[in-house]
Amino acid sequence: MNHVIELTNDTAIVHTAEPKGLGMCVDLEIKLPEGVLANHLLITGTVTRCESIDHGGEGLYMLEMKLGKMSPTDRKILGAYREYLERKRALAKVTIDLNEIQTAFESLGRNLRQLRETAEALRNNLRGTLELMKIKAEGKTTIH
């Protein structure tokens, strides 16, 4: 299965399971998101680079292709799809930032709980010291 890595108005870079020769004409089928009337967009292009890569233990190929001529409608669909991918990347980044913020707040909460526990222990120690000082001042005990 092909996985689109980068897509511009003129080029496409994809991971693919099979190598392709330079100059070879290739049809790239791009699956469009759910809710779109068309299921996919078919793009024709010419291979400009094909390299073997190790992708998580899988032997894949990185294929770069120069996009061929497209109808004005397909060009609009490609532009809209690229905008969709950009928004998806931006939302993923925001989600990551929100996760980092949540982690920071959880850490702050733990630190505040620890500070409260320390303050309560200090308060209890001070109360005990004050009680002893009061008892000694009244002369009720002898400290050796």
C-alpha cells in the first residue's frame, strides 16, 4: 500500500512496496477523506527518484514523481486535498501541545499536593513545639 509523504502541485513523494524505474509512468491513487463524494483521486506522474529505505523493519521504497497533466477539476481536488492535509497536521500539533499542557498541569497538581502535605506537617510540628513551650513556661514539667 502506498503512503503519501509529501504532495505539492508538481511532485509527490510516497512510500511504496515495489521499486519503480526512473522515467517510468506511474498512476498514483490517493484515497480521499470520508464524506467526500469521490473516493479517490488518480494522479499520473513520471518517476524521478526511487530509493530503498528501512521503515520500521519493512523494506520499502521512497518514490518521487513529477506530476503529469491534470484536468482543472482534478487540480482543484488536489489543492483542496493538500489544504486538508495541512489542517490535519496543524490539528495534530495542537493536540500534541494540549497533551503537553495536560501533563504540565498534572505535574503542577502533584507538586501542590506535596507542598500542602509539607505545610501541614510543618504546622503540626509547630503546634507541638508551642505546646511544649507553653507547658514549660507554666512550670509543669522538667526537661532533663
